[in-house]
Amino acid sequence: MAERLMLLDSASLYFRAFYGVPDTVKAPDGTPVNAVRGFLDIIAKLVTLYEPTHLVACWDDDWRPQWRVDLIPSYKAHRVVEVVEVGPDVEEVPDPLVAQVPRIREALTAAGIAIVGAAEHEADDVIGTLATRSTLPVDVVTGDRDLFQLVDDERDVRIVYTARGMSNLENVTDAVVLTKYGVHASQYADFATLRGDTSDGLPGVPGVGEKSAATLLNAHGDLAGIIAAAEAGTGMSAGIQAKIRASLPYLEVAPTVVGVVRDLDLDVPDARIRALDAQERRDAAALAERGGFGSALARLLDAFAGVAGIADETPVLPRE
């Protein structure tokens, strides 16, 4: 089997699991575990479909880094529960999901999945760094189109896009980005900067939508070329020139906010999908029994066995 790395945008996927699996799915102690079971089943499906040999769950150690907020104060501001004077902002997340996140991490660890985050950075930045430095083909699994900027056909880096649901996964290549938006993946970050994104609190250039952004990028190549043309007063209408010039303070900082970091100093454990040893299987079984997600964890380990040729040793997890 050809080796391939799969990078999971973990928060994107466990949010999807939380809203996709009924909250009647509970642990023996009565607490909901719908996000845990749903996330494990999502990973099992992805592993079965795409057959990665290496897998990393990328984590938001900081979902709204201060350095991004310092550049654009509106960045993700609408998701903040309350702005506190000391400590990080708190993201608006349903309490039943907040309670499940530690259990999700426990379950991933029990399955032998590497979890990687970085202080003061989002999972997007971890994904960007690992995808950039990987010597293997890469599948990035996310519902966030911001990561389209990582698509690289030459290096076989693609996005497995989940926005339409797990039954309608879309493999995003450069051709797909070009068809959807009229720009190449290498231009997508500049495209998003110009267009803006209300879901991330990015204002964009007022009066420049998707079609205008694509037209400008096709004519001038990148954001720097667009700014140079606007300042020279050539290659675009007077109205667009004025809009670009008026937005220069935003355009000077937005690329740093929109662009994912690709050069983090990450300590990544062995990400190869592997068999659990006897003690790890016993620990996984105990965790699954306590947590009430045994069958989901068993399905995940079965998926690992299927793609890695792992012998099915004495089962210790319940299978439905």
C-alpha cells in the first residue's frame, strides 16, 4: 500500500459529530458522549475510504490567537462568549460538547492516534506546517474552506471537504478550486483576503465580492500585483482602484491573518497507524466501557486493522 498522511481538523470534525449524533447517546454515568462516538465513527469511515498509513489529529491549542486579533480585532470576535481582561477569550461552545472534549482526547490517545497542537496557534497552522513539510501525499480533512490554500497538486496535497456531510465528501484539488472560485489554490488566501469571510470576522474589501476578487487575481496574479496596479492607477476601473486604496491598512495585515502558518517548530510523535499492544488494548477496553463508546472505538480499531494489515488479536472491545 502506498503511504499517505491524513491530517484531521479535529474541532471541525467533533463539532460535526456533536450536531450529527443525538445527545441521547450517553455514557453509563448519564453524560452525553455523542460527540465522542460520532468523531470516532467519522475517523473510522475516513480511514476505510482513504486508507492512510499515517494519521494526526490536529488541535486548536489557541482557537483565536492574540497575534491575529492584534492585527484584525474583529477576527472571530462574534464567537467570543465574553471578552475577559486576563486570560484567553472563551469560545462559544455548547456545554455538553465542552464536557466531551477531554474524553475525545482520551479516546484518540487510547487508539494510538497522534494529537498535535501548538501554543498560540490554531489547528489550521499545525495542518499547514505538517502538510508543507510532509514527504508523503496528504489528505487534509476539514469543513473549513480556508484550508483550500494548502491544495498542491504537484505534491499531492488535497482537501477532503466535509461541508456537505460525511456521505458527500468532496476531494478538493486545484481544478476544483478553479471551478468553484475562478482562481488557483495558490491564489486562494489572497482571494479570501479580498472577499472577506463573515464566519471568521474578516471584513474584506468593501464592494469586492467573489467575482471581482477572481477577476483582479486573474489580471494581476496576486494581492501584491493588485495593490501595485491600484496605486499606479492602471489595469482596473477607477472605482475598484479607490476601493483597494481605501482598504490598504486592512490589506497590509490581512494576509498574515488569513494565511496559515507553515513553519511551526512541532514535535510530532510517530503518526503511523499501528497495532495496540496487549496493555494498550486492555486500557482502551476499560476506557471504552467507562465512557460508553466501546463499539465506536472498536470500529475505529477495526478500520486501522483493515488498512494496516494488523492482525485481529483477541478482541477486548465490544462490537455491535
